[in-house]
Amino acid sequence: MSETLINGKTEEELWAEYKKSREPKIRDAFVRQYAPLVKYVAGKVAMGMPHNVEFDDLVGFGVFGLIDAINKFDPDKHVKFKTYAVTRIRGAIFDELRSIDWVPRSVRQKAREIEDTIQSLEASLGRSASDKEIAQELGMSMDDFHKAMIKVSGTSIMSLNDIWHSGDENDKISIVDSIESPQSMNPDVIVEKDAIKKVIVQAIQELPEKEKQVLVLYYYEDLTLKEIGKVLEVTESRISQLHTKAIMRLRTKLTNIKKGIM
């Protein structure tokens, strides 16, 4: 962000002033300054959404999250606004998507069926199940299985933003926040969330290597699915399938862990 925004004042000075005055002119300046961040987050979300979800709608939802972030941001906590705002913007987008219930019931049911199958298979096998084993258990051909994984990809993006916690209000974190730039967190936040974060990171480490690579490249290295396909030398649709399976597998692992600690 530029060093000055209004009347030659630094961003730090403006945050201090806004915290006291709630001056609309300062808020509007922050909205204009961080508008590109909303488009960036909306673009990341849009990549996993079906074509009936409009990018401009996602941007509109995200602006509400940006305004919420500006109103609730506390500069005294020494967390970068950009880091704080990304979570709020993404949360606002997914909250709105949930409220309009954009995922068809049949797709949601199929996603649940695949996830349950992965969970029961891996529990009985004691290891990660292969595509072939999952497809056989579902009574599908490999071609139909791959098509199904692409169809349910949007639901997996949504589930990454679900809050996962162990009961303590302060000890909660979304799965995606454990993949994205862990070093960007404030030390106090890391201490608060350390226990739950370790559980999620451990579950990520146990994923099959390619699925783990896809998650890290997409959420941490910030590559698109197409770019990841070039890195791993497979098609973009294959990366989409790996991404969806990784999230489903991750959710089943966390569900099993949660059952074990409750």
C-alpha cells in the first residue's frame, strides 16, 4: 500500500485516526486502496466455482467483507491489515454463497457419498485409497469417477473454509488458513491456534504426495490450477481432481481425529 493516502498521512496514522473518529472519508479511502485485494481473492475463489457463479458477484460479496474488515481491524494488535482482510473477504464471499445455496442438492449428495466412501475405505485399508479402489467401491467406471470429481470440485473449495475447532472459542481455524502462509500469522495468534494448527498440518503431511503438492502450490505458492498442471506435467482437469480428493481426504482425516478427541 502507498505510504500516503489522505493529506499526506501515512497508513499507520490513518488507522489510528479512523479507530477514534470512524470518519467515512477515511473508510472510503481504505476501500478504494484495497479494492484490488477483493478482486484477487474473488479470482482465487472463482477458479474452483462452476460457470453459473459470476466473478462480479463474488467481487460484490467480497466488498462487504472488506468493509467489515476495515470496521473491525485493530492496528494495535500488530497484524497486517492485508492478512486480516483476506480472511474477512473470503469469509464474506463464502457466507453469501452458502446463503444463496448455489450448490445443487444432487452435487452435494454426491460429494458426501464420495467423502464417506473415502473415509470408510481408508479406515479399513489403513492407508490412502487409490482412485481405482474408490471408484470400485462407488460402483463407477474410472471415467465416471473422474467426471464426478470435477463436478463436486466447487463443494470442496467451500469446505476448506469451514471453521475447525476443538471447542475453545479462541482455538479455531479454517483448514485453508493452515495451508496459506503460516509464517504471516502474528506470534500471539500462533500460540492460541498452535494445537489445532498442528493437527491440521499433520493431516496434510499424511496426504499422498501429489495431492499434498497441489494444496501447497495452490494455497501457499499461489499458483493457478493450470500453472500447477504445467509443473506436475498433467492436465488442468487432473489437477482439479487431485485438489478435490486432497480436500475430501483431509476432511475425513480431521473428522476421525475430532471423533478421537471428543
